[in-house]
Amino acid sequence: MTVARAVETLLPDLQIIYYGDLARTPYGNKSPETIIEYAINNTEFLLDHGAQAIIIACNSASSVASEILRQKFDIPIFEVITPAVEQAVAATSSGNIGVIGTRATIRSEIYDKKIKQKAPELRVFSIACPLLVPLVEEGWIDTRETKMILRKYLAPLKQKQIDTLVLGCTHYPLLKDLIQHRVGKKRIRLIDSSIEVALTLQTYLNENPDFCKTLQYGGANTYFVSDITKAAIITAEKIFGRHIDLIKV
Amino acid sequence: MTVARAVETLLPDLQIIYYGDLARTPYGNKSPETIIEYAINNTEFLLDHGAQAIIIACNSASSVASEILRQKFDIPIFEVITPAVEQAVAATSSGNIGVIGTRATIRSEIYDKKIKQKAPELRVFSIACPLLVPLVEEGWIDTRETKMILRKYLAPLKQKQIDTLVLGCTHYPLLKDLIQHRVGKKRIRLIDSSIEVALTLQTYLNENPDFCKTLQYGGANTYFVSDITKAAIITAEKIFGRHIDLIKV
């Protein structure tokens, strides 16, 4: 939802077809095989509903499934890792980049590999923070317990002299203020993969006018989910700043 | 797994066919419709693999799906709620019973209804503790953060003069010591639904010798799961006290 919100803000003319697999989330502590299977299902669903380009709006799925989706489906497929990597590499001065994410994302070492492909001299310090997703989904954004858990997760980064921290999970933008406060106000630049992928999509559209001509503009955005709960409705309102009609499929 | 372990300990001659839907857990924050759909899938899977009786080893699924499963499938179906209710009603002296569980279980009000059906004069105080499942699955059993979150969840029970507390989620037995410590050592009796359902199954088998004659005895237990992760393997070892061969299906 943070990605859909970023795309909507930056590119309001586009028609967004959102699919949130809430019946099977969280993905971040599942095996790569299972995440790949679900990512293929979800892409097929979006194509059946008219999608002409796909954003894999989840770091865990982007980490393990994006190459397979690109091989399997012949449309532009964007993932949230590469844009964040490019931004982090451009932003760092100290050469020390931190990455936080789910267990699946961190275990894939995708940020480490992609950052070092671009700039082998950089140092990457990655930490899996598996409890942040359930805390965000519970709406425990500003509680003492969440602050304490964040402190525990982020402590190992304190000694690493990082100046850039990648929020490698699309849930984490909701914790941005808390994380910024914890790592030191202004001292460390946070990279929000949701915003970066929207900027990458914008650049792609600017560079590919022929593709843009094929797009349907002006239709209403639709928000499909595989499960509806009160918590999901509240989270959607918090992210979009308005009520969102979630459609259960 | 805590239920399978309790059944194995109490009734070692039975052949257990376990199915853990790890690809789609946790169930406790999903809608009733989704939980029912998954519970039907899972029951069909177990029947296909030769199950002659079913234990719904999850309070969330027991809460919302047990009646539907009993209508749909013509074999003995046990759920984890009723045995815990019977034990709690028998155990309380003060008449004040606490229940902790997932959001789905607590929202169903199943414990409240079933306890009051048996003894309308009793008072039931229920609290949803949705973060305990992810904390247990992370293996954060004895951390400061888990203690703090437990304190927050259990605080409203402090004033209620309960003498009995139902652990209304099959993950919670792993937190039994911590919960017992928090609510007051010995002062409050904890009811473990995993153990209670195993005792109910034992009673059923004693009272139904004809059914027992139809059972297959002595086969090896099998542990099917819909996803395998390192965390699942570690949790299985912790619960069973030995390595468990999880079979991905």
C-alpha cells in the first residue's frame, strides 16, 4: 500500500490495479519457493485484470521472485530493490550503507549483491527485523514496545558509521519517524524503497513514450485483497489518508 | 505442534498425521471466511492422507470453523476450545476466568459463549494478544521485549481477580513460564488447550472401543507442512525435544 500511495502521488493519471495478498501475508518469513509460487499467482491475477506493467511492491517477493517473473511474463516488471540500491549508492559519502528488511530479504543478500555490483568498494551492513511487520500491522507505530524492539534491532548498526539506511521492506515507511529518531536525526539518510520505485517508474514512462501511448488513463484505481480485516482497513486509511474500498477476491 | 506433542505424549500408540499450514499462517489475524476456507482445505488434505479423526489444533480455526467442519465431514472432529472451557469451569473458585488468544479467537467470543453456556454465573475477561504468535515464531521466548509486551497485554486482567487463565492459542504453551510468572506464581491456574484436547481425545477413545478397533496403530507419525523454514525446524525441535522431519507438500 505504501508503494501504491507513492505511485498515486507521483503519477496521478495512471490507473492503479492493486492486489494485496492479505490472506497469505506476511511473506517475509516464508521460504523462497513459496514466495515465488505466490508471486506468480499474484502477477497472473493482475494481468487478468488488465495490468500492463507490474510493480512487485514487496521487498521479500522482489528479492527472490523478480528474475523469474521477468522470464515468465513479457511486460515491464519493476521491483523495489534496484531503485533503492541506486539511491543508496548515490547518497552515501562514508561508504557504509545499512539495510533493514525481513528475514527473506536479508537472507537473499540481494541488497548486498546489487550494491557491490554497482560499487564494490562500499560496505553493506544488513539486519533482519522480522517483528517490525507484525508491529506495523497491529498499528503499534509509536508504542514503547516498538521503540524498544527497534533499539534492539538497530543497535548493531550503531558502531558501523553508516550514513545511509535502506528501509528494505514496504511496511517500514510507517516507522520512518521512529527509525530516523533512533539512528540519529538527519545524521543518517533513510532510503524509502516505495518512493524510489515510483520515481523509477516515472523515469521509465518519460523514456518510453510508445509504451505510454498503449496505457489506459483516467480509470478509477481498484484495490483488490485476498482477505479483509478491520486492521487492513485502518492501515489503508492511515497510508492513503482517506477511506479505501478494498475488494475481496 | 504443541497439540501433536501433547497427543503423542499421552497416546503414544496412535499414528499422528500432522499438517501445519506454515505457508499461510498466522491464521489469528485473518477473517473468519478465509480461516474457514483454509480449514476445509486442510481437513481434506488430512482425510486424503488417511486420517480417521481430526483435531483442529488451532484456536482461531476451532473458533470459527469447527461447526462447519463437523457438518461437512462425517468423522470425529475435536477442537481445542471445548476441552479448555470444561477445565476452566471446573477449576475456577472465584468465578472470574481470563482468556487470552488471537484477534480471530477473541473476536468470535467463543470462550465467553461456551463458558456461560456451562455456567452462566461465571465472569469471563478476554484479551486479544496478536503479537504473541510472531514473538513465539521468532523464538523470542525469554526476551525483555516479550516480557514487556506480555505485561502490557495482561495488565487489564490484574484488577479482575481471576484465578484461572485460559491459554487460548496453541502457541502460548511456549510462553507458559513467562505468563505464569507475570500473572502471579501459583495464584492463577493456567489452562493449556493443547493438553486438554489430548485428554478429551483419550476419554473419547476409552468410551468408544468400536471406533478404536477401526484405527491403524503403530505406523510412524508424519509431519506435513506447506512451507519449511529454519525457524519452523527450530520450533519443532524445541516443542518435541528432538529433530522432526518436516515434509513439504
